[in-house]
Amino acid sequence: MITLERDATRALGIRPAISAAIFDRRSRLLLQQRSDGGQWGLPGGSVEIGESVQEAIVREVREETGLTFPLRQLPPTLLEHHRVRIRDASSRKAAPFIR
């Protein structure tokens, strides 16, 4: 489970995070199973200092592995905030979503 650090003195700082919603030609979505709890989610992570968002996405997707599932067969343990990201990506809008 992901938890927020409430103690500002222990927080390492604020870093943007990215997620990649990758669909194949048959509308299957690339997912990964997390090692820190077994939940499913999108490949992604934090943007490193000095790294562009595009570089971070390429790096994170390259670093992580995952399985493909048709959208109608998303795992029941898929992270809820990743469901929102998948819905955003499914809209096929060219602009990024900032939430």
C-alpha cells in the first residue's frame, strides 16, 4: 500500500510521477504486478532530477515488466488511481492530464 509521508522533515521532497498507459492494436493494456503488495498498476515511477517527463516514461517502461489484459478484464486489485489514468488514456486526447 502506498502511504504519504506526513512528517515534512522526513519527506525527500516533491517529485513528479509518471504513468504510461500503453495499448496494443487490439486495445490490450500493458500492466505490471507490484512487488510491494501484489496489486496491479501501470508502469511508471518518479521523474529523476534533471530528467524530462518523456525521458522518465521511456526509462520506467524499459525498467519494468508487465502483462497485457483486455480492458474488460482488468484485475480486481488494480490501483484505483490507475483506473482514472487508464480512463484518461482511453479517451485518446493528445494533451496530458494533470490531476
